[in-house]
Amino acid sequence: QERDAARKKVKDIGLQLSELHAAFDDYKNKYTLQQKLVVDLEVAESKLAEIVQERDALLIMVKGLEDKVRALEDKLKETEGR
């Protein structure tokens, strides 16, 4: 009877060990995925910073072009007024 109890205990410990291995593997997979997501996020943030800089430069260019258009329109009005 002691032997049966010992076998059951060994079997239970084996099951626990299997569950712990599965949980650890799951943790490793999630950690790996999390690391990949962190890298992807860093890449996305970097790209976003580049795009924001590009947008700001384009907005400045548009403002300059709008100013030139207004100046040319004013000159045209002056010329037409003569």
C-alpha cells in the first residue's frame, strides 16, 4: 500500500512537472512575442517621428508657396488697377 501511495505521489509530481513545463513554454512564447512587439513599436515610433518631420517641412513649404501666391495675386491686382 505504501508503494501504491508512493507511485501515485510520483505520478502526481510528474503531472505537476508537465504542467509547469507547459506553463514555462507558454511564458517563453509570450515573452518572445512581447520582445518582437517592443521592437516593432520602436520601429513604428521611429517611422512616425520621420513622418512628422516630413509633414512639418511640407507645411512650411506650403505656407511659403501660399505667401508667394498671395504676393503674385497682389501684384496682378496692382497691374490690373493701372
